[in-house]
Amino acid sequence: MARNKSEESCGTKSHVAMGLCPICQQENGEVILDARLQDSLCRHVMTPDVCDECKEKYLSKGVLLLAPKSCRAIVLKDEAFREMINIPIPKGKVCFVKEPAMDILMTMIPKDNEASSTEDEPCST
Ligand SMILES: [Zn+2]
């Protein structure tokens, strides 16, 4: 059985970074090895791994939306997610979105409405 060496000779150094919880921006203890980090100067990268605290606080009632390129993250409540995104809630309660989608989402979410239980009235257009 021939086994392909996958790019082992490509780089000698490993690029190590600490993972950040996308919600609270705290280190979640995860160490990331990723050659792509070479392009970025930051030591910390956003991961979809939410720390336990935030999991309990946010993902118990909402879904995390993550735009990895811009490191933006928002949490939508379950019902809001269903309404706005129109797909079933992902199993891990984490969903990657593209930048343009995140732009739209950011405008749809009132900034002061952080994890509060105010019910938004739908805008009539
Ligand atoms: Zn966290």
C-alpha cells in the first residue's frame, strides 16, 4: 500500500496558535496547527469552538453564526435563526456564513439587543 505524504516537505515550521472562543474572545485552550496561519500575523485565531461558559449562556438558546474571514460572530436565537436563515438548526449550533451574509445579518440585528429577551416587531415594508 502506497501512502502519500501529504505536503510534509512543504513547510518545516508548524504554525501554532491558540484558539479563541468566538463569542467571548477568550482562549478556549485549543491549540491550532494550521499552515494557513502563515498568512496571518495574529497568534489567535477564531475557532468554531465555543467555550463551555458561552455554550451554556448562548448556545443553549441560540445558534452561533460565524464569518471566519472577518472574525465576526453573532448568536441568533433559535427562532430567529429559523426565521432568518431558513435552514434547520445545525447540530453543533454553529453555522458558518459568508461575509455578505454576515453583513446583512449585522444590519438586521439591533445592537442593543444583546441576549435580551425583547421581542422585535417585524418591520413592515
Ligand atoms: Zn466563550
